[in-house]
Amino acid sequence: MSKQVIHPLTGHVYRLTEDGLVEVTDPRTGARGVFDFQARWQSGELRHADLQMAGWVGRLAQRRSSRQPEE
């Protein structure tokens, strides 16, 4: 199961993708957009995401991917 959060005001669903990006879905319209953890648009119909929500969902993935493997 992937990490996801529902925005308390808009109802948009913020979900972490396997490649560490944040997919935002509007359940009312079905529109989607993909953003990085700083809410910068990558692709999709939705062009705006909440910075805080994208950070909460995507920042952990960013930290994990930047770690060096232990020897």
C-alpha cells in the first residue's frame, strides 16, 4: 500500500508514486497531476498542488533516495 493523504479542505488525494513523486487526484472530477515534493508540476491535467501536502507525502521519499548505501 502506498502512502497517501487526503487534503482536508479540497478533498484531493495526495499519493506517493513508486518513483518518489506525488500524484494528486481530484475525486470529484477524476483529474490528476504529478508533482515533486516541492509541489512543482511534472505532468497531468492538474497544474497546482498544495506545497505542504506534497511535502508531507513526498519528502520522505526524497530523503530515502539521497541516502548512500551502507557498506
